[in-house]
Amino acid sequence: MFSPQLSLPAIVGTLRTLTAGARSADRSAFVGAMAATVNGVTVVTTDGAGGRHGVTVSSMTSVSADPPLLLVAINRRNPLVTAIRANGGFGVSVLGAHQASVADSFAGRPGAVAPYDFGHGRWEQRAGGAPLLAGSAARFDCALASMTDAASHVLVLGAVRHAARDCVPALAYTRRGYAVTRPLSRLT
């Protein structure tokens, strides 16, 4: 297990202390405002003694480049959380614009593709063992560094063992639908 100087539990504990007694935003207003944000669409996976699982996640971010760390937030009731803990690692595939059906599958949405179907798409495995989606915009193989409860979710910190990318536009999610980002033309 990786042990950063400032631990994730310490950060969450500090935030809880700072916000104790503070008034929370209205849930509906918060959810509506969050729908206006733009997020990359990822599938977080794991495989090993704890089982093979995957789920679509839009809450993934880089934490550090030295050492390379990333963070994902997963609903604590999802079996992926227990499997990542048991397997000691996970993979993150940042989906390409052409992979919206994979996002739907791993979000559990019924449709043309069965929910949570690893038979959809071509999956590769690095030394860590987590499935990574070939042809995705980016892929990260991570060792589990820490897990911290944060309300309805678990914050999963990963030490990146391998990173790769393909030259495809990334799939985004905004205003409750998929989108594709593109660079703005330079204004001069």
C-alpha cells in the first residue's frame, strides 16, 4: 500500500471538521448544478481473487504527477468497492467518443448491450490484472493506495503503475447526456 505524506482520511477528517454545523446546499439545487459540469466518462475495473467487476464513473481526477496518483469516487454499495479492496488494484479506462455503448453497459443501463458486459469491447490486462479497454482515450493501471468513506461514496486513491493513451477524442458527460469535447479555435 502507498502511504502519501498527507493521508486521504486526514483530508476528509479535516473537511468534516471545517464543515461541521455548516448549512448544506439544497440537494436538488446541488444535483442540478452538478449536471451543468463537464466530466470525462470512465469505466473503473478490477479482476482477481475478489472477482471481476466494472462500473461507469464520472468522478475521476489526477491527484499528483510525482508520484503519479489518481482518485475515483465509487458508490459504497457497489460490489466493485469490495473487489478493489480484495484485489489490491484497479484500472481506469477513459472512454473515447465512439465508446458510449460501453459507458451505458457499465452504468447498468439496459439496451442493445447487456449490463456490465466485459464481452462488449476488447479488454487488455497489464501486470496489475485489471481489465483496460483497448482503443479508449486513456488507460491507467493502478495499485490501491487507500480507500476512504465520504458520505454515499468511497474515495479510492490509486498509485498509477502504467498509463497509456490513444489519439481519439474523449467521451464527456454534461447536462445528463454524452458529449464530445474539441479544442476552441484560438482567438487573436
